[in-house]
Amino acid sequence: MNTQNNLVTRWLSRFFLGSFLLATLLLVSCGDDPEPANEEELITTLTVTLTPTGGAPITMTFKDLDGEGAGVPEYIYSSGGDAAVLSASTTYTAEITLLNESVTPAENITEEVEEEADEHLFCFDKTGLTGLTITYADTEADYIAGGSTKVVGLATTWTTTTTGEGTVTIILRHQPGTKTGDCPGPGETDIEVTFNIAIQ
């Protein structure tokens, strides 16, 4: 009888242990998959709006609606042609907007950059435009509570002097935990766009 009791006890122990392990496995496998950390948003559209004091705004837009697909990116200049036409001896306030237009409704990525201003920095590289100066007009503190005085670049001031033609390359750098405020700095490039500029 003792042997039978021992057998039953061992069988019950194994049954309960197996049931416990199976229940634990099911609970773990049914949990939510973790979200990838800081997943980057797709930026399909970058627009720069340049507004002179008392004048009509000029826009230049880059669109690449299929991201890294085979489609050819599109450049749209409100002044027509294949360049943004600026006036010499003029100061423009410039604002950058970012969208993801591959979804409906379009996502406003500008808001994400504002919310993570301490992780983002726009850099501006000029070629052939000695008569153009670009200065930052915003800092992290303009967008986030407790933000530093490090620049962001969503807002800038473009000042022209002499006439000329060339390009401005706008690069958005993503620098979580490593931002110094200097270009290009560490991190990765979220988007890089080169616009044609004519100063007349």
C-alpha cells in the first residue's frame, strides 16, 4: 500500500509541476511583444517656408512618397522653375515642416522633432552662395520644458546680401543622448535634402 501511495504522490507531483510549467509558458508567450526602442518615423516630405518682412512667403518642398522605393523624388519651388528665387539684401524667417504622406491622414513629423528637440539637430551646408547667411532662431527650450540652449533648426533666419546661385543642403541629425549642438555631430541622418537657390 505504501508503494501505491508513493506512486500516486509522485504522479500527482509531476502532474502539478507540469501544469505549472505549461501555464507559465503560456502566460509568457501571450504577453505583448516589446516595442522597438525609438523607432524612426518615415519622412516623405520636407518644406521650407521663407517669409521676408512684409512680403509673400516663398516655399521649397521635397517629396519622396515611396521612401526608399524606386520612385523619383520631387522638388517643388513656389517661385517656379528648378530653384527658389530669393531677393538680394533681404532677411527671411524660415520654418521647416516635416510630414509622412505615405499614410492617410498624413503624419506631422515636425511635432515629433519638437517633442524630442534634445535629440534632433538640423545642419545647413551651403555651396556657391557667398551672399547667404543662415543663423539658428530656436533652441531646445522653445519646444520642451527644461530644454537647454542648444540649437534645433526648425526655425532659422536667412539673410541675403549679393546675388548668386548655388545650393543649400538641409540635414536632420538624430542624436539621442549625444547631442552637442555642433554640426554634423554624432548620431544618424534622418533626412538629407539639397535645394537649388538663386539670389537675384
